[in-house]
Amino acid sequence: MPKAKNNPMFDFNRDILPNCKRVGECLIWQGKLSGRTGYGQMKRWINGKEKYFKVHRITYELKHGSTDLFILHSCDTPACTEDSHLFAGTTTDNMRDMSRKGRGRPQGRTDYVCHC
């Protein structure tokens, strides 16, 4: 995936901010959302192929530089692009954050049915 920092493909003021709405302390993406997760998405064509990018990751990388870590939300709002709500973390950080906020699968349960 192309890195966002210093990449002319993405510009916060041109591509992200005009497509957001302030809701409380969050800056909510008003464009395309992932149907399953609710994360904001932006589309770009790369080498003739359509590619979707997560808007909160673009925001984080434009402000802080590229990272291979997860980008987590302190506000727990997937469509939020407010930079002060975003932080980088490992897989373990992500799992702990999910557990602390009561999301994800409880430990030890195996009786889940896919509702796809």
C-alpha cells in the first residue's frame, strides 16, 4: 500500500476534511463506509486497479508518518478521523483495547455462529 505521508495521492485538507462533519469531539467521515466494520474508505486507482484505503489510517499517516501498526480509536468510533482520537498500536494493544471496551469475542467461547 502506498504510504500516505508526503504522498500527493492524499491531502487532508483537500480529500478528508471537506468530507467530514464535526459531531461532538469526533470528526465523522461522511463518505463511503465499510459495510461490515463502519470504517471510512477512500478509493484510488493504482496501476489500473481500484484500491480502497481506510480514512482513519490515511489521517494518521499524513499527520505522523507511515506505520505498519494498527491505528486505533480512543473514541471507539470507526468513522472518526479526528487525529487526536487516533493512536498506533500492536495486535496485542488492539485486542486489549477491544476487551477493555467490551467488544470482540469473550475469551473461551466457541459456540459462535456466522451471521454472514
